[in-house]
Amino acid sequence: QKVTHPRFKAAILGATGTVGQRLVRRLHDHPWFRLTTVAASARSAGRAYGDSVHWLLPTALPDRVARMEVCEVSEVEDCDVVFSALGSAGARELEPQLAGRGLMVVSNASALRMHPEVPLLIPEVNPDHLDMLDHQSFGSGGVVTNPNCATVGLVLSLKPLADAFGIEAVQVTTLQAISGAGHPGVPSLDILGNALPLIPGEEDKLETEPQKILGSVSGGAFSPAAFRVSAQTNRVPVVDGHLVSVSVKLNRPASPEAARKAIEDFRSPVADFDLPSAPRRPVIVAEDGPRPQPKLDVDRGEGMTVTVGRLRSCPVFDLRYVALVHNTERGAAGAAVLNAELMAATGRLGRA
Ligand code: NAP
């Protein structure tokens, strides 16, 4: 099924933030969505978007969006899809309310990711989890979430291995960029020339979200995958791009060559929809040597491709490797837009 319908009306919540700005950039000239509403806190509401945002992207703020008036979240209405880049506390309260009012919420926030009725979606990994929209009890709308920004890199790299060999256990250590903490985020004096070995709440997300995503859904319930994850997370002075350093124990041991082939052969199950934000390859293997690197590889596939490198055998588990994910694109704005594109392509938007 190809999408040929007209543009869906889209709103952004938290439009002035780090993720919200990237949503603005992706949506202002999107072929399927028309950005009609930008919402943020009471601090910004009532002002022109261009006057309230501290624009951080190297591309120009689009004129049409700069002139749009920012509203409060409670004022959002008449939209086919609401992209949420709210903080977790706001999302926990406001996203169910919006869904209850008949709006379809596509969220970056962690608040509802592990909710028993809410898909935690990566279109190339678990598109069938969208079926849970038929079993939600928020009202006439719905909520779909995208994973934590490090989780999505881990899961896209694990998916080909899970399909080919099965996964028993994962040990992951992250080196995470400062943009993952929003703006102004981590104080410069804390992070420059330094590394911070604690990101509150992050390890728990990496230890629980992958099993939901790689699990199954049937009869209105999720069955998480059975493997265990041990995670350690660190903040490092990189602007964009989380590195995840992974050791994995497989159900059926495989050589690094077989694992490499599994990753190289992996193809998106939703490729036929030609989703505008989908990269040609969701996960690739880097050239040999010290790759991937945030500086050199983070923008692959317009920030939507996860790059795997240093794939080798592990003396403790079976395999080890490093994967790189663009945390504010594949880990946030791009992920949400891709989710909404799959929802549009499968008839999940514009039903009201
Ligand atoms: P951020 O830069 O701090 O932006 C927060 C946004 O929320 C701003 O637009 C802010 O508006 C708005 N806001 C704050 N309080 C509000 C309220 N009470 N009501 C309505 N709007 C409110 O944060 P971010 O990094 O973009 O993150 C946004 C969400 O995405 C978070 O849940 C985060 O965990 C998640 N996420 C972030 C990343 C990442 O890499 N950064 C990755 C994945 C997921 P004002 O400008 O008016 O204050």
C-alpha cells in the first residue's frame, strides 16, 4: 500500500526544545504532514516561535514556523497527529489527556514507553506492535512511543542477530552525547575534558525496553523477549551520537563473519511503504579500524542509520561490537516522524 493521501495536520509539543527543533526541521516541509501547531510551556505560549526558541541547528529556522504563535499544550486540537517532545513528568500527565480527547500522540518521552497498552515502536523491528492501538483504553485517540535514544541503537544492532541466532544475554556500556540531556543540559564545567559515569534513569531503560521491542504482541498483550541486559551508562563531551559498546551471548553461537553477514543481509520489513524518513539501510557495518565515530558516522542515512563496527568474538560471551546512533534523530525526532509515517501508511492516522 503506497500513501497517496493529502497531508495530515501535525502539532509539536515541546517545540522549542532540543528534540522539538529537530521535529520542526523534519516537519516544516514534510510530504505527508503539515505543521499547523507548535506548543511549549507557559513561558513561551503567546509569543512567535522565532522569538521564544533558542534555535540550535545549523540550518535556518523556516520563516513560516518562526511566525507561528506558540500555544499551550491544553490548547492543542484539530490535528491528525501530535508529536510530543515533552519532558517525562509533563508527558505522563498530558499525553493520556490528549489521547482521551481523540488525538493520536506520537511521543519521544519515556513516561508511557513501558505502559502495557502502548507500542514501543521501531518500524524496521516491530511494526506489528502497532496492533496494540486497537486495544488501548485512553479514549478515542492513542499513544505510540519511540525508544530511549541509546536503546534504539542497541536494538537495531541486535535485531539481525536475534533473528539469525537468538539472544540470551547482553552487556552494554554507553558513551552518550550531551545533546541527549536537552538544552542547556549538562553544565560545560562538569563535562568539558571529563566523563560522567551516571545518567539518572538511563540504565533501567536499557535493561527493560529492548525486551519489549524484541518481544511479541498477541491478543492485546505484549510478551517481552526473555534475554537479560546489564547496562552501564556514561555522559561524554560529544555533541551528537551515542556509542554503545556491546557484548552478546547468543542462543546459537556464531562467528563474527556470520554475524556480519546477518547484519549486512538485514532488510527493513516495511521497505515497500517507501516511508520518507526511512534510511535505505537501518543498520550497516562500518569499514575496519576505529569506526564508527560520532564525528565521522553520526549523520549516515540522514541520522537514521545505525553503524556497527569492531565486530569480533568475545572471550566471555559470544560476540562484541560497537554501535553508533544519532541520539536526537534516530533516537528522537527522526524516530517519531518515522513512526508516524508508518502509522499513516497503515491507515492509523486521520480516522477521526
Ligand atoms: P528540552 O530541550 O529540555 O525541551 C523541553 C521542551 O518542553 C521545551 O520546548 C519546553 O518549552 C517544553 N516544556 C517544558 N515544560 C513544559 C510544560 N510544563 N508544559 C509544556 N511544555 C513544556 O528537552 P529535549 O532534550 O528536547 O527532550 C524532550 C523529551 O524527549 C524528553 O522527554 C526527553 O527525555 C526525550 N528524549 C530526548 C532525547 C535527546 O536526545 N535529547 C532523545 C530521546 C528522547 P519552553 O521552551 O517553553 O520551556
